[in-house]
Amino acid sequence: AAQLHKSGKPKVGQSWAFILTEDRQLGEVFLKAGDMLYAVVDDIDPQGILYLRATKAVSTQTKEIVPITLLCMNPVTGLAGVPLPKVVKAGWLVQWKNI
């Protein structure tokens, strides 16, 4: 899971920043709680489903940039895409899946 740190308007191509809320192992990469995930808005469908793809993580300790590919997942359905909240603000918690 990651918490929204900084976003722009919800539009395709916009970059958003998230803060990891727990330690995670992605293959050989170990990410710690507090590391940053940077994601791109891939799509917003007419029903208001937001599709986010994380493209990199940045270690807060070493400042190392790690290329990754994660999709934002709906924890209820297990599918890619989450309902777009009426107000997108810092603190919004979303789930991610390694692909």
C-alpha cells in the first residue's frame, strides 16, 4: 500500500507521488516504508475508474532510483483500477500489485 503524497489534476499523463506505508520486496529490490513511488495516470474511464502505473521508486535513505512496474489495484475486486474519489488529496491510500 502507498499513500498519496502529491498529485495533480486527474488527467491522463499526469505524474503523482506516493509514499510506501510498509516494507516490500519486489523481486531483488527491497523497498522500505517511507520510500517514494512515482506513478502516471494511464487512463480514466467514463465510469470514473482511475488507472495508475508506478514507474519508479526512490529510496529516501540512499536516493537510489529503482525502475519498477506496479499497477494500482482495487482491493475489493483484485482488478487494476480504482474508483476516482470526488476529492483527490494527500493521504489517499491505494494498493499496488507488481506486474
